[in-house]
Amino acid sequence: MRDHTKWFRVFCVLLSALIVLVIVLIVGALVPWWLTRQPTFGAPVTGQSILVIQGHGGWVNRVSFSSDGTHIASAGGAPDVAVKMWNSKTGELLRTLISHKYDVYSVAYSQDSHYLVSGGHDKTLKVWNSESGQLVRTIEELEQHVRDAEFSPDGLHIASADGIGVRMWNAATGQEEVKLRGEQGPTLRIAFSPDGQRLAAARIDGTACVWNTATGEQLLVFRGHNERVCDVTFSPDGKRVATACWDHSVKVWDAITGQEIVTFTGHRAPVSAVAFSPDGKHLASGGDDKIVRIWNVSDAREVLAFSGHAGNIRSVAFSPDGKRLASCGEDKTIRIWKVRD
């Protein structure tokens, strides 16, 4: 009887130790996850947008400023499935570009603003003359719907992201040049480095990566987010990469070493959009909490917060002079915010 009692006590001690170990491991795993979701409150929220642009019949999925800041291009979902061009100061509709059959997910100006590229759910890329509105070229050799498309800084290439990977195309001929496969899956957003020699991608598997655009070689993989990475952008000097994620955080990474530099944790919901200011000193972000936040990159301090969207925010973009910020989203509007004088 005594032996049974002895072994029962030993069993209880071992079981207690095992339970404590499991609790420690669970807490150790959950604390970093929990911390990335805690908002750090900084700037007061204001609703003073200087311009609200309405005209899309569905979600506005992407917004892009022309190089001189006078025009804005936007990508619309159903039912209008169109690219629209607007006067960025007055909100006047200048042109509606119709050719896509389904939702348009992306639109971007070339560096000189003479052209626009758009991509959508119909698995095509469209190249437009932004001055005449004429459709210049359609690229149809895509395997899945196009989530993003960007011109290279020299305007000679177009990069596209779809449900399988990333490709590079000749902008003049529409011929495929490079398939950037590597370690990747479905890709949501892409961004060229300022010199055009690298391409960053935001991926659904919770990572982001950087490729050499000439060779297709994968250079870096950024690991640290806990959910899908929805947006990515290079800093103006090409030394940093910022990512926006469903884990409610925005991260800034060293674009050479791949090391995480800082994490911004003010959002209370998934973050879908991020953009560097032209001088690289500030970062704008937006997402499902419907708040546009402006951060000081050097000390991770939130300096401005804008409220006004009635739906999830899907894209943000600074004007070329850095004085204004455009945002768009599921409330079918584009909003212009004053960032500085």
C-alpha cells in the first residue's frame, strides 16, 4: 500500500511539472503574438479630410498619384470594374478607362506618368496612355487574377503579382522576361526599389521577400509576421522595406541584411496598406480599423491619425511633394488628407 502511495506521489509531481512546462511554453509563444496586437496610442484622431472623391460603384482597391501630383488614378471593383482618373485638387473626374471584365485590383503610373498599368480578376494586365485614355496593350498570359502591377522606375518593365507568383514583362512588347518563383506562394503586393534592381513582394504565407530583377534570384526573406502580409514598399533611399500585415502590425526591415528594425503596433485590426513619405521620414498605414495613421520612422511614434472612412482601407499613397496623402477603400471613396503645409 505504501509503495502505491509513493508512486502515486511521484506521478503527481511529474504530472505537475509537465503541466507547468506546457504552460510556460504556451505563454512564451503567445506573449510575442499578443504584444504585436496591443495598440500604442499616440496622435489624436481627426476626421478632417480636405477632399472626398466619390464616383466608383464598388470598392476602390488602389490609388496612385501622377508624378506631378495633379492627378490620381484609382482601381475599382464591381460593378463598374474601371480605372478612373481624377483631378487631385478638385476631385473632378477626368477619364474612365474601361476594358477589364471583372474587378480591377491595381493601378500604377509610370515614372513619367505617360502611362498607366492596371491588373485585375480577369487575369490580364492593361497598359494605358494616361493622356489620351487609349488602351495601348493587353497582356493575357497570366495564370491567375492579378493582385498588383507596377512599372519599373525606368519604365521599361512591368512586374505583376498573381495567385502563383511574380513575373517581369517587357513594357513595350508585353513579352514575359523573368519568372520570379523561388520560395513563394500567392503574392498580394509588390514594389520596385528606387533603382529598379530589386523587387519586394508581400505574400499570403506571412513573409515578404526581395528579388534581383535582372536574374530572378531571391535575395532576402523577411520573417516575423504572424499572418498574411498585405502590402510592401521600399523607402526612397532603398535601404529599408516596410510591410503591412493582418497581425495588426507594420514592420520596417533592413533591405540589405533582412533584419527587422522596428514594429509599429497602433492599429486595432488587420493592416492592408503602407507607404513611405517622399523624404522617407514618415510612414502611412491603413486597414480594417478604418484609421489612416502616420508614423515617425526614426522613433516609431504615431504623429497623425485620420478618421473618416466608413469601410476598410485598401490603399494609401503620398503625393510627390509629401504634403497630402490619398487613401481609398471599401466605402467606395477616395479621401485626401493634409499631412503638412
